[in-house]
Amino acid sequence: MNFMKLSAATAVVLGGLLASPAMAQSFTVKDVAGREVAFDKPVERVILGEGRMLYAVAPIEKEDPFAKVVGWRNDLWTTDKDGFNTYVTKFPKGKELPFLGNLTDGTLQTETVVKLNPDVVLLPIGSKQAADEVKLEDMLNGIGVKIVYIDFREHILDNTEPSLKILGKILGHEDRAEAIAAYWKEQMARVTDKLKGANPPKPNVFMYRAAGLVECCGTFGPDNFGLMVDWAGGHNLGSDFLPGYTGSINAEQVVASNPDIVVVTGSNWSQTKNAKDYVNVGPSAASTFNDSRKALNALMENPAFTGSKAVASGNVHAIWHQFYTSPYQFVAVQQMAKWFHPDLFADLDPDATFKEFHEKFLPVAYQPGYWINAKEDR
């Protein structure tokens, strides 16, 4: 027997036996803030620094989205009560998890974070400045807790796919994250590819952000729903006035812009303080569409909209606000494309798309109700 071959083989075997199991399972992620975050073992305990991160966790951790979650912010409850109920009804553990405060308004209690002993705290990129100001990273590093930033809101083109893949790595399901990202691109292309070929005129669209929850006229700049409007073949009027992804313009500017189409964002904000006159669209909201349609038409009685081309033609709609902070933007783009270019996208069925996504990736059944028209016949 060749001694050199035996020695080499023995070295390989011994190397495998002596290697630390923890080292063998170590990994690193690069978050959307550009930070390299190293883990020396698989993640078992996760804090969701925004409750609506559940929308992205659920398709990746399909068997039980709460399997590794030890605490979460209460914003899913306050901004989408129907979505919250859908998940905690099937996974009761979610209702028992402790709610955490919000880092950006100073209500997050770091003592609570420490007591929960997480491996990682997932934060939206919009919380980074607040985290830096209170030196949260330094404090958590001292007790072995990592911070990872993800983003489905501020820069959706740049950060949706990377954020999915970050979650896939952290949760141990990289293959699922890849499949979700591929589906996202495939479904988005059904709109963008057709628009490239047809190049139709772009209607002027005003996105009325969180109507009934914020004063007129909250809207979106050139990202988030503003970018989704562009992807769907419209011209987002908010992009003409706002540099960031969100903000407000005055009613007089809306009147001067005279939108062809108005799209209101809505949700079940019944648990949000001072919420009134909002349009309830979202999971299971189809059963209350008569009330939602009345609320939508009442919002259009604001002087900002009464004389607009959109109201005159009945081209007024509402869509689920939470498309703006989830990896489900392709559904909103498909539905808005039908509103903006009904003939071009007559064969597109966003309800069927979202139902298929639920069947392929999500642990809860699809419940229609994510959008509504001001007029029943549109």
C-alpha cells in the first residue's frame, strides 16, 4: 500500500473527526446595510423587529412561521388585524409571543430583548439610524446577539431579493428563498415585459397612502408603491414632488395635478389609535366590501379629489397597504397594471397569481379581498 496515499486519506478522515460541529455549521450573511454578520452556529431564536416581517418569514419557514420567533413588534396587530388573526388562528403560539416596542419611537426596551436571549434581531433598514444613535449593536454584541437589517419597503428593487436570501440563510432554507425570489421575478415580468413591447401611454396616478389613517395627502415618492406604479405602466405623481419613498403633498397640489387614476392604500387598522374612515382591504376583507366601497367613495369627497378626472371617470381604487412592506409586490403590480391598462392586461388574473403563491409557498389559505373599485362595474 502506498504510504503517501494512506497518510493523505488518514489526514482527511482525522480532519473531519476533529473539526468542530459548530464551525462546520457557521455562516455569514451580508445584510442590506452592507454589514458582514457572522454566526458560529445555526440560528434558533429570532426577534422580529417589525411584526410584518412575518409576511417574508412565512413562505421560508412554511411549516411553522413562529418556530424560531421568540418575540416580535406589535405592528402586524395594529396595521393588519385580519392578517394577524389569520396566522395566530393557525399557529396559536404567535398570540402568546411577547410584543416589543418600536426602536424608532424609543419604546423598544432593550432589557426585554436581553431576557429573550435571541441569536439575532431582525430590523428593517429604516431603523438603522435609531439603532446607531443608541449604540444598540455594541450593546447586543456584548451579549452575543447579532443585528441583521432587511428591507421590503425603502428600496424594493435593490433589497427584496437580497432580503429573501438573507432570511433563507438565517432560517436554514436557502432553497426556498431562491424559489420565492424566482417566482417574484417571473410574475413581475408578466407585466414589465408586456409593457416594454406595447409601450402604452402612462396615466397620471395618485397613490393616497393610508387614507383615513393619515391626513390628506400622504403619498409615495419614487420607490415603494411609487415604483410599483411605474412598473405597472403608470406615472406616479408623488415622484414629481417627493425625493424619498414616502411623504405628503398638500391638497392644492393634488388638485393641480388632476390625476387620471387614484389608488388608495387600506388595511384593517381597527387596532390603530385614531384610525377612522379607512378602507378595509386585505385577507378576508371581501365579506365587508360594501362598507369598504362606501368608505372609499367618501374619501373621494375631499376637495383634493372631487374635480379630478379620476373621480369623474370612476377610476378610483383601493389596494392592500401591506403590499408595501412584504415580498408580495408582484401582486400589486399585476392588479394596478389591469387598472392602468385594462385592455392590454385583460387576460391577467392577480387573484389567481396570489392564490397560487399561497398554495406554493404560504402556510395559510388564500382569502380574496386585497383590492376594490369605487364602482362595482369597473
